[in-house]
Amino acid sequence: MLSVFAGFERDLIREREKPGLVAAKVRGVQLGRPATAQDKATEARALRAQGLTQRAIARELGMGSGSVSRILQ
């Protein structure tokens, strides 16, 4: 019985959520996580040209070493 109520409540939440997301997109709000790695790509390449390691670049720019690795590939 509780699962029926939980499912019903989830459906109600979803019905309220969808129009809110559409309204946010109309207003121009960017949804989701910000893309920070590509914003720092030129800096990462410049630091690599100076001879820094991937870990040092990641530390310097405040991002993950995996992100630096993807940028430099």
C-alpha cells in the first residue's frame, strides 16, 4: 500500500517538475553542471607546452587529472 502512495507522489512531483524545467529553458537558464573543463583548455595546453605534468596542470587549474588528460589528447 505504501508503494502505491509513493508512486503516486512521485508522479505528482514529476508533473510539477516538467513545466518548471520548460519555463527555466524559456528564460534562458542553463540546466545541469557547468562545463568548466573546456573553458580552461587553452590554459591547460599552454601549461603543458611549458613542460608541466598532467597532475601539476590539474592542481594549478583546480580540476581533475582525468579532465586534463581528455583535453590534452
